[in-house]
Amino acid sequence: MKHAIEQRIIPEWTKNLVVEKMSRKAFDSLGEYSCSQPTGVFVGKVWKRDLFFGTGHEPFWVICEYVAHPTKPDMCRTDVRLPDIKEAT
């Protein structure tokens, strides 16, 4: 299955990211932090970010989530995924 992002120039580091299927409603409900960091750092915090924010290019969205750090239990790391948004029919 060809993904819509394959038609665009995309950042090289995003090409191997996991694609997460989600509804438009779920995507729209996420907080947006395209030019800042989210408030509150805790495992499970999820937000969206436009990697091309402020460039004049079409948005390139990623979904970010704080997950537990594998070796430091008092820290989080950021997991990044590509959204595959299912439009309502």
C-alpha cells in the first residue's frame, strides 16, 4: 500500500518511522506543539507536531509520545510516529 507521504519530499530520518492509523477526530483532539515543548512530562503524554511549521510548506505531521526511558526510570524519551489519518466516510 502506497502511503500519501511517499509523494512528497520528506525528512530522511522519518522514512523508517512506524505509521499509526488514527481517526481524524483523534488526530484533531491532540495538542499541537509545533514550535514549543509540551507542558508536563509524563509517560503517555501524546501530541502532534508539524515539522515544517513556519516554513511556508504544506504541514508534515508527526505524532510524539513520552515513553519510559529504557535504562533511567526517572526519565522519559520521545517516541515519534507518522499519522495515517482515516477520514470519516
